[in-house]
Amino acid sequence: GLAFYRRIAQQAGKFLAPDGQIILEMGYDQWPAIQNLLEQNGFLADKMDDYQGIARVALAKRKDA
């Protein structure tokens, strides 16, 4: 279930403007793995929770931005 997130995390830096962001919808309980993928690939990662307090959206920007 993480193959697309892995690919995005590895390649997005080539296509983003210096101040660009990645915004990803994610499934239940995927936040820790997606956060790790993003941070390993040079991004600062944050999340937004839904009304039940479940992480549903991952937000990432370059560490060097």
C-alpha cells in the first residue's frame, strides 16, 4: 500500500518549486510510514487529522526551503 507514496517521496523533489509542497491523502494508520518515507527523502512532514482525530492528509515541504 505504500508503493506510490515511496515513488512520490523519491521523485517529487525533482519537480517541486523551492517553496512547493506535497499534499497526500492517506489511509488509516499510514501516517508513521509515510512520514518516515518523506523525511528520509529530504522533506519536513506534517499531518492533518479528520474530525475523529485520525491522520488523513500528509503535508510535506523541502527541508532546504
